[in-house]
Amino acid sequence: MVAESVFRTRSLTKSYGEGDVRIWALRGVDLDLYAGELVVLLGASGSGKSTLLNILGGLDVPASGEVWYRDIDLSKADDRALTAYRRDYVGFVFQFYNLIPSLTAWENVAVVTEIAEHPMPPGDALGLVGLKERMHHFPAQLSGGEQQRVAIARAIAKCPEVLLCDEPTGALDSSTGILVLEALETANRETGTTTVIITHNASIAQMADRVITLSDGMISGETRNATRADPRSLNW
């Protein structure tokens, strides 16, 4: 059975600045992402991976080329359509957790479930990332890794079709980062959400179905792992 295409980009470009100071972040990217897979976008700082993730997530628009989410042409969508797309289909996890300090873990997740169409209960989302016992703690009472797992729970609680993660372990040490990667792997396996993790850390690539390497705004390589490594087996 052929896997269902979730994202298709063709000849995707993005630049910043004009004239002699123009910098090309993406230089003609052709990419297909499929339902339910866990993909690592690997590349050094400045390779274009964050720009690509932002375009896939409807946070930015390309200079030229096409980007489709299923039958939605994101490259032609206006602000209202992009807002609806982000709300209804996409969950985001960033390097920094962006939790509301005055709300408990449960309340931080509930903020999202109150506006989602078909959310899972906040407690279930926190249970999925191993934090059911910490749901009534405030961010200041949680470690960095626990706060990032709350952010993951918040992202998956609205049951998005796509989970986009920008350097989710970038602010964490390796042992804490592995707990976060376990939470992402569990969420992908349990919910079937198409999951994209961007990182500069090549060790993380072993846990993916597919690894797509970016260099200088272009896809420079693609590999498929025969098996997905358990995050607990990773070290860096």
C-alpha cells in the first residue's frame, strides 16, 4: 500500500533581504512527507531547516514554489486561512517551552484543548508524556525536561495531524533530552501523528523512519532507517 502524502513541496525558495544583501534560506526544495512517519530534518545552523519547518507549519510563506498540505495550497493561502490551518491541523514544539508561568501543567495544556475541535483530555496528554503525577505543578516547580514534555503534551492534546518540532532538545542535556525524545516517539506511535523533528544533532537521526539532510538551503541527502532506534539507546 502506498503511504498517503501529507506534505508536498516543489521548487520551494525563500530569501531574506534584497539586492546584494539577499540571503537565500531555501533554494528549490522538493520534499514529500507521509502520514504517520517520524522524520528528522538534519542540518547545521543556517542550512534552512527552521525556515522549511516554519513554511510547513504556516508560520511563514515561500518566495516561490509550491507547498501543499494534502489538498490545501499553503503557498497561496491568506492570513486567515493559515491561521485556521495552524489551529486545526498543526502542533508545534519549540526549543523554548513558552509555558504560562501562572498556570499549572494541566492548565497550560487545557488552554489549547479549549479551542480545539476534537481534543484529548489534558490529563491523558500529560499521561502520554509521563507527567500524570506532575499535572498540578507550576512550570517553576518542574525541571527543564518536564517543562518541555508539558509543551509536547500541549501540542498533542489537540490531536493534530502534524507535529512540528524545532530543536526540541536544544536547551537540554543528553539524559533529559532522551526523555523528551521518548515522549515524542510515544506520541507518534500512539497517535499516528506525522512528526517532524529538526535538529543539528546527528545522533537523533537514528530514531527516525527517514532522515532528510539539508545544506545551504537544499536537500543534500535522504536515508531510511531499517528500524527506529529506541531513544534510550542514543547518546551524544
